[in-house]
Amino acid sequence: MTSNRAERDFDPDGTFDDDTDPTFDDTDDLDDLTFDDTDDTDREQAEAVASEIAAVRARLARVPAATVVANHTMGLYELAAIHLSQDVPNFSEATLAIDAMAALIDRLQGRLGADEATLRESLAQLRLAFVTLKDRSASSSSDTDD
């Protein structure tokens, strides 16, 4: 079943009910801002920022969620690659980014649209790079121990 609301797959202590739904609610937007305590310049700037934020939210609402999730997933790819490309790779930080990327891809299997195959291939490449660098690191440290 598909709906426009985020599914609540994870509720660690079972505290969510209909009155405390943590999903996004448009009633929480910037329309409630007041500018009574600011001078005219600050008010104009605040209103301009609020207007820009509203425009960005409107544009984002038109983008399929699968596209946004894929973009965020590629951000995790970039994060892992950055940690692996250091002079001394930071394997623990790369592991977290790789695991987060894998969690998204695995949990959302079949729901990531046309980008899913690319995301899976990117994850496989990251894992291969990780193992290669880890082996190289272990090999070079054992060479220096001799």
C-alpha cells in the first residue's frame, strides 16, 4: 500500500500514536513566524529568507522522494570515498558511511527507481576499494614490522 505519508517502520519504544506522528507536517512551516520584535531591515531580510525557504520547499515537494533519497545516498558514497582517499585511510569513518549507504539500499530495495542499479554498483565499488585499501594497509604495516 502506498501513501503520501512516511511509513513508520521503526518505533523503538512504541510511543508513536496518531497524535504524535513524527512525519513532516505542513502546519509546522514558516507561516507562523512573526517579525514584531525586529527592525524594518531585519524584517525584510527575514521575510526574504522565509520566502526563499518556501520556494525551495515547493520545488522539493515536486521531486520524487526516490530521487532525493538517491542523492543523499550518493552523499554517503562521497563521504566514504573521502575517508578512504586520505593519506592514511580512516577505515572506521568509511565503514560507518558504507554501512549507512548499504542500509538505505538494502532496506529500500525495489523502491529507489532508475538510480537503484547505479547505487548498488557504487556500493560494490566502495566495498572493493575498502577491502583493497585495508589489505594494502595491513600488508604495509606487516612489511614495516619485519
